[in-house]
Amino acid sequence: MPVDPQIAAVLALLDSSGLPPMYEGSPEEGRAAFLALTADARTPEQVVPVGAVEDRTVPGADGELRARVYRPEGEGPFPTVVFFHGGGWVIGDLETHDNQARSVARHGRAVVVSVDYRLAPEHPFPAAVDDAVAAARWAAAHLGELGGDDRLAVAGDSAGGNLAAVVAQQLHADGTPVTAQFLIYPAVDSAGEYPSRVENAKGYFLEQPTMDWFYGHYAGGFDDPADPRLSPLRAADLSGLAPALVVTAEFDPLRDEGEAYAEALRAAGVPVQQQRYDGMIHGFFDMGPISPAAQAAIDESCARFGELLHR
């Protein structure tokens, strides 16, 4: 099917804006532009309601990290979800992904801990991974304080989906129980070649040169793109991992690797639900205010994740 009409209109507007592409600028400029497109463009009535929000810090691998805890409405105990934002490990923060974390909390009926891990190029690979694992291990040790029961899950979009997948693997390896993983158009195979990277390389918000720019800042100095901390699809053994919901978008360069990861998990005996949203592009998870179809996909996928958590 064609790109969702409302999203297509935004793509046309961006194309005609005359603004330089992100990959021609600095990380600081990319961060400012992404914030302007997301949090700064959000009106108060577009903010997803939740029961309570608390800013705090959590331990990272090398010091304290900013974090934001979202509690759903109603009485717990609730599961706890550690959420990692997208942005190519270079851009993005608690503000850009505030509504996404709120959606997971509201429709997933879970306490969400959104983690502001260190960004590249100031902190290249594996800093983000190390922070994500440290924060998740801390959450696992403080479930009573956070959510009230023994269910711990991970979630994230794009680069955050990469981190969520890696965290699920590493916590499984050290014996920390993980109930579920919610991987939203995740980047899971830096070493691979996929048709969707060619078909959707230009014109759909996330473009191949921008992906190269992200990767260069994050792991350009690292010589093994198949390292499972970069490419969780390349892990030697995926058996025993937490049940997963993997969401992909039709017009996303990351579509095929996300679906390949779902298949690899399924082949390893992991319970997997995989949902491709036709007409959607990379980043649709924050496009509900401009697209009813995107909002329906957000609500549906978060509710499905909630079912996985509460089964």
C-alpha cells in the first residue's frame, strides 16, 4: 500500500523545506533538530496521560544517568519496563521520547523507566550498551520500589530497540529473569545487507546516509560490526530469551532486519509476535498526533505488549 497520506504530506513538507539533511550537520545540530520535530512540536493536549511521572537518576556504567519513571493509572502491582530511546545512539533523549514512554505505560499497564544513556560521539560504543545493561540490572534489583511485582521487561525503538535486544540477551546470560521484550523497528544487524535498506534508502525520513552517519559516530572506530552487542541478530545462541513483540514498518530501511530477528528468535524456540504496519515509516511511533493510522498502530502494539506482559 502507499505511504499513509498524513505521513506522506509531512515527508513532502520536509523535502521542500530546504533544510540540510542531518548527516551534513553536527551531532549537536542533529539533536536540536530532532527535539524540534518531536517534543518542541507537541502541544499539551497531545501528551499521553498517565498516572504519575517522576524524574530521577539511575546508575549507569560510569556514573548516574537521568531517567524518568512513568506510572500507569490504577492500582498495582505493575510490571516494570526499562525503555531505551531511539536516535541512532547519537540523538534523542527523555524529552524526544516522552510520549512513546507514556504510551507504553498507559496501554501496556506498566511502570516504565526511560533511561537517558550516554550518546556518541562523545561516548562511542559500547558506552550506550554498558549504560543500558547497568540500568536494567539496577531496575531488576529494585522491582518492588518501582513496580511492585517480579516482572521485568525491556523496550525501545530503533537504536533503543537494539539496546533492548542486547540487554535481553545479556540479562539472560547472567541469569536475570526478563518477562518480555518490545522491539520497535529495531536496528539489529549492522553487518547485514537487506532489500529494505535499498528499497527505502531515500525519501522515508530515515535515509541510508543518515544511518551511516549514526553508525560512524557510534561505532566507526570499532572493527567488528558482527559483535552481538552491535548486531544482536549475530548472537551465537538466541534460545531461552524472553518472549518478544517485534514491530516493523513497511517503508523503513530497518524493516527486513527486524523481521529477520523475529524469525531467528522463533527458530530458536522463543515465543514471538511480529507485526508489520503497512503504510508506516521509521519513526511512526511518535506520529500519532499527525496520523490516525499511526496512532492506531501505536495503541494496538502497546496493548499487545501489555498482553504479553500480563499473560
